[in-house]
Amino acid sequence: MTSQYNKTPDAPATSLRAITPSDSTTYDPPLRALYVGVAGNLAVIGEDDTAAVTIPNAPVGYHALMVKKVMSTNTTATSIVGLR
């Protein structure tokens, strides 16, 4: 089914996926946002980046981050959902 929404950064998500942090999984196309269900550190690689950045103590909620990887190394947050 074709979405009625444009695929712009501010459009609603049209695809959701449970995220298991992995140092080897690359999301293509990248995830447009993340939902964190249990707070903790969140290590990600941004769409245009080559190195991981750890967001310390990422709170429960939505995070407007366009990422291609959610790293297992340094990620302690859990119940993560990727939005596209």
C-alpha cells in the first residue's frame, strides 16, 4: 500500500521496527527517529557519520535522530524502536 504521507523528516513514521543494538547492522534507508523505552546510554552512528557517538542517559521517549546504526557497544538503553 502506498502511503498518503510524504517521506519528509517531519512526516509521521510509516514503518516501525524493534531494534536489537548491533555493531554490524546498517539500516538502509536510515531510521528517521528512535523511541527509547528504558533509559540508558544510546550509541549511534548518524546517517552522514562514520564514528559512533554515545548519548549518555538517553531518557524514555522519542529522539529525532537520523541514524544508520544503533551500536551494541556502549548502548545500555533497551526497548528501542526505530521509526521510518
